[in-house]
Amino acid sequence: MNRLATPGQLRASLLRWSLFLVPTVLLLGFVSGQFAGSGPGNPWFDALEKPAIYPPPALFGIVWTILYVMMGVALAMVCAAWGARWRPWAILAFVVQLALNLAWSPVFFALHDIPLALAVIVALIAALVLTIWLFAKVRRAAAWLLVPYLAWVCFATVLTWQFWQLNPNAAEIEGNNAVQRIEL
């Protein structure tokens, strides 16, 4: 029996893809958040009424870092699956869902458009479900790596909905950019 690649070559391919894709996905997520001014410290966001289920702000950075690493590894597993029939479609679906993921923060935090952010995140869920299904056709383990991400996005969807319900006129809210200066 002739093999196209040895197990060692396959592991090396996965490692190379991981060394490229994990930092790339992490960097894209970080840049999107920074560009949008996401999270606490954004005057508009700080002025919003927060839902009761809103977790401690520090949790978001931790969770998203872990999820972006898992997403990068999952994508690397699919990219390293040369010859898999569904590989090109799985990669395309991943790119689409990642674009939606990266669009959410600017829409919510920079544009202050919660209804549009809700539409983006619902589209993200649909794209992510398709991505998981396609990843499962290429590498089951890669699909499973995306399941916690889907759970978190579903939670984020509920949060987005609750932000909209609590702040129906959010686009009109102006954050307080005032700086208090205290001299001794």
C-alpha cells in the first residue's frame, strides 16, 4: 500500500498550519475589538444599561482568546486535510463566519447599531452551524472544537437582544467623555 504522506508528515502539516492560523485568527479578533473600541472604557457602552446576565468584563477577553485559539486549531486541522472532498467548502464557510464574527464588534461598539448587530450575530450563528457541519465532513475533531464557540455566540446573541431591549434608543445615547481632574 502506498501512502501519499506519512503520519509524521501529516502532523508536520498540521503544526505548520497551526503556527500560521492560530496567531492570525487571534490577531484578527484583537484588531476588530480594538478598532471598534469594544468593551468597558467605551463611553457609549459604559452609558448603556447592562443586562442582569452580563458577566464580568474581564471574562470576555479570556473566553475570546481561548475560542480564537480553538478556532485557529480547528481551521488548521481542516486546512491540513489535503484531498478531503469538503475541504474547500469548509474553509470558505469558516472565512464567512469569521468575517461576520469580526463585523459584530464594529457594528455594536463603533456604529452603536444594536439591531444591526443582532442581525449580524444571527447570521453568524447560521454560518457557524454550516461551518461546523462542513468541518465534521472533513475532520470531526475540528467540528467539535467549534462547539464551545457556537455556545458562546448563542449566549452573546441573548446578551445583544437584552441590550437592545434595555436600551431601545441606544444609537442616541452619547457617552460621557468628560475627564475629572483632581489637583492636590
